[in-house]
Amino acid sequence: MRTVSELEERLARPSAGLVDDLARLDGDIMILGAGGKLGPSLVRLALNATRGDKRVVAVSRFSEPGLADALTSEGATVVSADVADEAALRDLPDVENVVFLVGAKFGTQGAEHATWFTNSYLPGRVADRFRHSRIAALSTGNVYPLAPVTSGGATEETKPDPVGEYAMSCLGRERVMEHFSEKYGTRLALIRLNYAVEMRYGVLVDLAQKIVAGEPIDLATGQVNVVWQGYANEVTLRALLHADAPPYLLNLTGPELISVRQAARDLGRAIGKEPILVGEEAPTALLSNAGKCHRLFGYPELTPAELIEHTARWVSEGGPLLGKPTKFERRDGRF
């Protein structure tokens, strides 16, 4: 994966399990938030997995020039719309399956109202509009409390206890959508993801950029979860078959606990530059246990070692980046 086209092809390469699951899924698929950082690759994955047997509707404001035309040429039914607009949301076509990707993470400080609108109010409007559909909604592992690094991470049975307004608003998303699932019997899957990585963004890119720039890496958040974005996309689509009322909860991340210290050293070795490591690891971190996910869908295609190798090469060779740091090291929930 040395070029954007090679990366995009890998992200959109469906497994046999995904092809089989989407063949069993009744009806077409609509992806709300198709123009975001993971939306285009998820649309392409759905197109490749369904092979023209289902309509894949991609909905977004499509602020990136040329993206709407590109997805149209690849077979998607593109709808340029702002789902925050009541009329636009009402006018969307009825579909049997909805993937909800819309969310806001950064800019919470000083714009809390906008964060809550996007992460809590808007999901309720979508759940009301598509009350008769099957919905897979992307949430986050940030709804969980910090966990002891010796615990194995939060499971789906762990009681949410979010830190900071962003995480609180994401729990708000879940609760509001759960309300409509209870009210109408809407089949819903809530997918708690952290942290997806590919070569243009993610925890490993954050670390690699600091190494290249000679910036210190704070080790207080000493352990993280990461997962290949292609696997995250696949699980999000396959979760549609598991949507239920009451909502189906699913943690989505990799099976390994990643040491930030060791990952930085491995990245530095591959890049050819020693990382600057400061501080000591805290006894807690934001960690999730995705054993349920792996039992259902198998393990991610790419291992952390492979992801580190690809990321180091990409960043050191000046590959394009999305410029969206995860801020995974923040422990106060302020993004």
C-alpha cells in the first residue's frame, strides 16, 4: 500500500463472509455520512460486496471536490444532502438498511452545543425518520470509563461512564436512538469503535508524525486499542444482520493491547529515527474488549506489526494524510 489508490483498493476489498452476509440481507443499503473520513471506503466496500445486487445510497454534503462524481461512477446512488436539515432528511428515500456514520469529535471546547446537536439530537431525528429500517450506528468506546490496563478492557456489559462532554454526547446518541428502538421496535446495532487506523490517520500515524518531527511522545496513556479500518468497515456493514430491539451492542477494535512505548520504538526503528519518550504509563487507559466481535466476524486481516510497517513507510515517504489527529493521549475527554 504505497499509493492512495492501492490503499483505497485494500480498504474496499470484501471478505467472503461479508459477501455472504450482505447476500442474506434484505433490501438496499443507505450510508449517512458517506463523505466523512471513513464513508467513501465503506461505500466502496458495500458496492464491491453486493456486486450490483443491491442499491448502495451514499448521502453526504460532499464537500470534497470530485468525491460525489467518483462514487457515482463506481455505482453508488449519490444523494447530496445535509441530514441536519429537516426537509432534506424527510426527502431521503426509504431503504431497508441504514448505516449511520455522522458524528463530531473535535471542537467540543467552546462549541459544546454543536457537539451535542450532532451527536445526540441528530441521531434521534434519523432514528425517528428510519424507524422501520434496520440501523447500524457508529458509536465509540469513549462511552466507557478508563479501565485498569490489567483488566482486558471494557466489555459490552461494562456500565458506561463517559469522561468529558464529547463522550457524554456520544452516550446521548446511544440513549436517544435506544429510545426510538424501544418506541417503535426499530432494529438497531450500536457499534463502539476505538481506534480505527489506516495509513492516513489514526493512533499510529499520530505517533509516526511525532517521531519524524522530533516531538516528545507522552506515555501517560500507555496502552491503546487499534484496529485496521478495513475490518472496522466490514464489521459495521455485517452488524446490520444483528440489529435488534432492544439494541445490539458491539465493541469494535483489535484483539491486542498495544503498548504506546513499544509501538513508538517499532515505528522509530522502521522510520530510522529514535522516538522521544516522556513520562510514565498511568495504571488506567481507554480500553475495550472486542472478544464478542471477533467470535462473530473473526480477527482483523492486518496485525499491529503489519500496520506499524505500512504506517512507518507511508509517513516517512511523505504519503498524504487527513490531518485529523486522534488525541488519544487526552485523559480528560477534551478534544
